Amino acid sequence: MNAPLANQEQPVSHPASRPDTRTLATVAHTAFFLLLGASVVRFLLRHPGEPRTPWIIALSITLALLYVLGPALGAAPTARRLLWLGLVVTTWMVLVVLAPSFAWCAVPLFFTALRTLPPRAAIVLVALLTTFVVIAQLQLAKSFDPNLLLAPPAVAALATAVFVHMEHQAQAQRTLIDDLIRTRRELAATERREGTLAERQRLSMEIHDTLAQNLSSQQMLLQAADRTWETDPATARAHVRTATGIAAHGLSEARRLVHDLAPPELADGAGLADALRSLDAGPDIEVRFHLEGTPTPLPDRVQSALLRIAQGALANVREHSGARTAALTLSFLGDQVVLDIADDGHGFTAPRTDAAERGHGLPAMRARVRQLGGTLTIESTPGEGTVLSAAIPLEPAP
């Protein structure tokens, strides 16, 4: 529950992973194989028994196999992807030279080039493919037809313009979404800082008006008692008794402040199990709670720490894990209490050291557990979910 569950930004998906792009790619792949198959059948019907037939069949099979390898290489313009595209185009050109009827297989290749190459390089390759299509169609025609000269460039230009415009719009939309997400996070961070500052100011005023004033009064009374201890013991003892009363009042004020800082879920005597049972991780994640062992009274600080750990872990599950279910298990094992938070998300590779953890979620959890003498362990495997376990030792009952 670190990289995927800590407070980190989700990477922006590659354009090829979007549903609309995947649909377009599926249509283009289907069209390519249909055109390739139709071209093979047309050649065999029009030119039966020609010496070049084995070469045509072999090159067609090679082109089909090369084209199948394309999706496995991704859409990013890597060296392997560029080499693959070069082999596909070269094989297709040889086929067109041997059999011009294979020229229309270039239409799906337009889409492949536009997805793989930068815009300028893609346009150059599309122009080259279009030239081959025009030459091939003119060879097949019995007489000169201006449509065969002008139609393929017009179709290629229109398809390229539409594709480039759609990519620009998609990029602008992705940029806008990234800006909105960043702005939302900045606003949330600003609100948290303002809330923290307001709470600090409130606490400082509370401490100044109660604890600080009480301590100041105690100091003056004890100093007065020290000055009159030898000469007027009765007055000195009266000062000490008054200071004792002020200390008792200050202690009650300190306890009130501590109670105000406790999680509201534990207010009014609510137990840790009830507080954990009421937690949720959003509308898309089902949270289940399990209680094991015989519950025993827990110190307030232990209950607060375990509740905060559960809240932080569920927040990480909601934001980063992609899980559909999460399970909270509170186990009373006699000498210790253990809280397990498990999810069925995509998991991650857990860091080997605490220093490798990013964000603030896990370090804060570790600090809470460490202050209580406990341990925090994380078990996760990519694709198999994550389990976070916080174990806190308990003092033996008298």
C-alpha cells in the first residue's frame, strides 16, 4: 500500500489505451486483413498458375504475420515499433510491385503510420503510400482515368486531416483534464493547510486561556508560598492548597483538550469495532468488517491510532488501488491487537526500506504504530492486491 496506495499522482494513460482509440484500431486491423484476403483471392482468380504465385502467397503470409505482431509492440514510436513499421511497408511495396491489386491494403496502413510516427513523418509516409496506390491503380486500368489519379490523394488527405484534428482535440482534452486534476489537488491541499492553521490557532488560544493561565497562577502561588514558608507557614500552606486546586482544574482542562482532539467516531463512548464497522471507501468499493477474538478495553490512544490507520488505508485504496472490495479485520490476540486492511486491487511492488516510501500516508501510519511500540507490515504483489497489517502490543491485565 505504498506506491499505489500512498499519495501519488496517477500516470496519464497513453492515447492508445483509450477506448475510442482501441475501437478505431480494431476496425483498422479488421479492414487490413479483409483487404489482404480479398487481394489474394483476386490475384488467384485473375492470374491462375503464374510463376509469381508462390511469391505472392509467401509475401501475403509474411505481411499478415508482421501485421499481427504490431499490437504487441504498443503504439509508442520505439525503435522496435519503427523497425516493424518499416518491414510492413517494405513487404507491402514489394507485393504492390508484383501485384498492383494489393494497393488498397494501404488504407489501414495510413492509420498505423499516423498512430506510430510524429505528424510530419507520418504525412510523408502517407504520401509515399498514396503514390504507390495511384501507380498501382493506373497499371490496373485499361485506359487513363483521372479519378484514379486524384481520388486516392483526396481520400488520403481527408483521412489524415481528420485523424490529426481528432488527435489534437484529444490532446487538448487530456491537457484540460490534467489541469483540472492538478487544480483540484492544489485546492484540496490549500484547504487542508487552512484547516490546519485554523486548528492550530484554536488550540493555541485554548492552551493560552486555560493551561498557560493555570500554570502561571500556580507558579506565582508557589513562589509566594516559598517566600512565606518560614515566616507565615499557614499562609504558605494556603498558597500550596490553592495551587493544588488550580493544578486539578488544569488537569481537567488538559483532558478536555485531548478529548476534543480524539476522532469523532470514538466520541460518546463508541468502541473501536463500531467505528471501524462504519467506515467506507466510496460508492464503488465494498468494505467488509470482521472481528476476531474476545474484545478487551483498549487505551484511547490505541483506538485513535488504529482508527486513523484504517481511515488512511481506505483512502489509499479508494485513490490508488483500483479495488472493488476491501476487508477490515480487527483481531484481539491476548497480548496484542492486530488490524488488517486487505484489498483486491492491482497491487504493487513493496519497497524494501521505509526510506523508499513515497507520499505521507504510510510514513504517518508507521509513526503512529511506532509510538505505541507496534509494527506495520505490508504485503503486496502486482495484480494480487495488498494487505496492510498493524500490530500493537497490549499491557497485561492486572
